[in-house]
Amino acid sequence: MTLTRRQFVATAAAATLAGAAGPAFAQQKPIRVGYIADFFGASLTAIANDQGLWAKHGLTPDIKVFTNGPIQIQALGAGSLDVGYIGPGALWLPASGKAKILAINAIGFSDRVIAQAGLTSMAALKGKKVAVPEGTSGDMILRLALAKAGMTLADLQIIKMDPSTLVSAFASKQVDAAGIWYPLVGVIKKTVPDLNELAKNADFYPQHSFPSSFVARNEVIDQDPDLVKRFIAVLKDANDYRAADFKRAVGITSKFINIPVEVLTTEAETGKFLTSAELAAASKDGTVNGWLKGMTDQFVSFGRLEKPLDAKDYYLANLYAGG
């Protein structure tokens, strides 16, 4: 039987309420969770808070905000974080053994190469000042766009900046171009409405998918698999809530990270969001591993990775699909 959207929302809500009292856990386990303050990076965490999913699955979270994925991988390695969220640009880190992927979040289409008015092509950026948060999806989209244009980073004056600094630098015209993503592109457009978008993820899809994901510290995987299973259960519930009522998910996330609904809506519309069942199926049939291999092949071609791990060695596909 095919459910209408209204029936699906009602069914999902009923399931959440039914499970709120169980299963019962004798112990609520603490877990340190990282997120990024945009829709892709915060929506599942925000929904888990709003819907009481942490307690439902026996977890007490200590939630921390980060500006990008690589910093979260560093925190995982330092032992100050248990699980976190990374965008596609940081996937080279788990592919090099720095962490393991627990779940895929979404396929993103929010990254852009943007340029000041008058700069209308990648070729026009030669010798120009281009800002980029290193090791992020902004870095990735810039490299892909350069390669498509027959150029490399050496053709530009690369300036490494954190995202918030980049926004200010572009708005004040201290840089000529940038590799960055929505909703920050939308923020920049308020000050620089005549900027040009020179490249976007959709230009390279489906040959290159851009999956964001949730990762865990290697020691957590080995020492507390039950904690990992509980966290994955939270992600699945939150993911299906988001799929069932996308508009409400945007509203919940807006309140959580204090970003206007209209800004988050623009960002959310740049993603492909799958249900947990669809992600489980894609994990079983090798689709997700194909996404990850496509990304690591790019990292190798860019010189960021030499010998990446096979996706099966850093994505816990069986745990997600069977959990």
C-alpha cells in the first residue's frame, strides 16, 4: 500500500511517540556530539533534541558546534569528541583511517565557486585572490572546477580562511573569488548581490556525488559498539522525521542554530535527502561505497591522498543497514 504524505507523516509521528517510552535503558550513556551550524550539518541533531530521541535511545548528549569537518576529525583524534558530522570535502580523513563513517546524511548540491562582479569564468580567476576553507567541500568544488577548466590551484593566489572570515573577506572585496557553500553564499549575496556563481556540485553529478556523513572516533567503535548502535538509531529516527516533514525540520533547525528559516530553506533545497530505508538499501547494494570511491578518486587526483582505504574499511555499512 502506498501512503499519502499526510499518512506517512502521521505514521512517523505515531512511531516516535510510541517509542518515546521504550525500549527502556537501564543506563543513559553520555555521548559527545559535534555538528556544523547549517541545515545539512545540524538538522538531525536539532530534530533529535526537539523530539526527545536522545533519551529514547538511552543517550545523554554533550553537543558542540564546529565550523567544519576537519576540525571535528581533529577533536575525535584528540579524544575530546565521540561522534561528529563532516561534509564531503573532509571525506579524505576517514578514507585515510582518521575516523569511521557511521551513516550517510545526504547528497549535497550546496557548494559553489563564487566570484566578484566582472569575473565570469574560471579562466578569469588566473592570478586572482581566491579564498577557501581548506579540506572542506568548498575546497573540493574549487579543485573540480579548476580541473574542468584545465587549471590547478597553482594558477591562483589561494588564501586559506575559515568560513566566517571568508564571508567577511568576500563581502568587503578583499578576495576576488571563493570556494564556499550555502547558506553562506546566501549570506554573502545580501551584501554582494551581483556576485557570479562559476561552478556548482550539479555540474559534476552524477559522476561525482557529494555525500555528507556522520563519523565516530576509532576507539569508540572498538570499545563501545553499543554506544554506536544507539547513536545510529537516533540518526535513523531523526532522518525519517526530516523526510516525513521537511518544512517542520527546517523550522526546528532554524531555532536550534538561530538562522532564519528562509536562509535554511534555500540551503535545504540544494540537497538530496533519502529515507533511512533507502540509505540502508544503498549501503547493502554498494551504492554508498561507490559514492565514497568517487570522492576518494578525486582526492587522489588532487594529491591529497596517495593510498586511500577501501570504502568497506571505513564505512560501517553492515551496521547501518542491519541496525
